[in-house]
Amino acid sequence: MTLLHIDAIGEDWRPNPRSSSDLADALAQIPPNQPVPILIHGFRYAPGVPGKDPHDQILSPVGQAGRGLPSWPRHLGLRDDDPQLMIAFGWRADGTLWAARHQAVHAGVALASLIDAIHRIRPGQPISVMAHSLGARVFLGALECLPEGSIWRAVLLYPAAFRYETERALACPAGRTCEIVNVTSGENHLFDLCHTVLTSGVLGRPVGRGLRRARHGWLDLPIDCNETLTGLAHLGFRIGRRERRVCHWSSYLRPGIFALYEALIAVPDAISLARLERACHQRSYRQAP
């Protein structure tokens, strides 16, 4: 599998020096129906900044497990002998929370430009996204800039975004055709509260608590719910149960959880949202007729 490291530079994108091949060459090696996952980190990371570079940590091929920084690509199936493609998308999320939220808007435009470039090279190539925390706001910003069918599916891990931002993005052409799994847990409620108070003066409502109104292709997946975990186990995904009262990173630190994410975004015959909903008895948004 090829891992491309790409960075948002303002509202544009460019390959990170770690990438050994260009986008066109990498796309030429994969089957037309093979999803291309784009992985987006959250707050405090910044490409090129020592100690904060996501390409040296969670977006690297090896990670830093001893520091609680597992390699997302490796756990999502990155293998040297596999003709697949995965993209590690870095953006400036350091500094203050307000500065990072502002940068997320520009990074969303850059992400949309990258996705548009992929479709120009390989029309119809399925593209998926996995985003944590403020990375979800980058993803939502991209949805607002893209035509329908641009992104096949996204998995949002404890998204640091508000309902009004999410519903605005879902109302756009790309948002109406994208499937989204919203991974939530009570472990993250303190972080939701802090993000809300600091950036909206408690006027916003965090999407990490789920959406209020039904939307096409959306599934809230609370991984602190025993019924949800039991349903996932019946599907073959045995995920560790909640061990902490407060944790902003358990959405990718729980034992066994990457097997679910790989099945959702990295394989051609991915599990359907309808099947996931039935197994976990959660509320999802019905497919359009």
C-alpha cells in the first residue's frame, strides 16, 4: 500500500517531502473500486513542527505506541505488498483553539482541492475520510466546496464541530450524497463542553452528542453504549469497553476499534450503514429513494 503524505498550505495542498510518489502514479496502481481513505488529525498537530508533526506520529507508518500514538495507517491495513493507496492529510492545528478552528476552514478548502484533483485523475474513484476532533471541521468545510458524489463515506471520531456547521455541510451537494458514521462517547463530553464554551459561548450544540433531525446517510454510533458494543461484536468487531470517565482519544485507542474503521472506509465491500444500524439498534438516516 502506498501512503501519501500531503499538507494543507493555506487553501491549497502540496505533497509532504516524505511522499516517495506523486498522486497520479499512486492512483494508477489501484483498482477502480478500491476506496482511497484520507486521514485527518485534530487539534495541536502541525506538519513540520518538531514534536507536533502528525506525519511523525499518528499519521506515520509506525506511530509511537509507547506514547499512546498508534499508527492510523498501519492499523487501517497499511501493508507494503498491497496495491492500495492511503493519504495522510496534515494541516496547521497548533496554537490556540480559536486559531486552529480558523485554520480548519482554510484546510477544508485545500482538502476539497485535493479530492477534486483525485477525481480529475481517476473519475469515480471512491474516496473516504477518517477525521478526529477538529479534523471533522476540515472535512465539513470540504463538503461545502465539492459536487455531489465527491466523498463516498466518512467516519468522524469525537468531532469538534457544531450541529449548525454539520447541517449546513450536509445540505450541500457533496453532503447529501456522503455517508457519515459519527462516533461518540460520554468520555468526550467534557471536551465537547470546553470546545463549546470557549468557541461559541454555549450557543453552539456539539454534534458529538448526535444530530437532532434525521439526515440521509448519517449514523450516530455511541461506543460507550453496551448495546452498541454487543451489536458490533455480533458483526465480528470486538471492541474494548469504556475504561476512563474522560478521554478525547479513546475513539482510536480502544482495543479492536480499528478493525471496524478499516471495514467502514478501506475495503471495497464495506459494511453498509443499514446493516450497522440494525446490528447496533442505533438511529440512522434513511437512504434516499
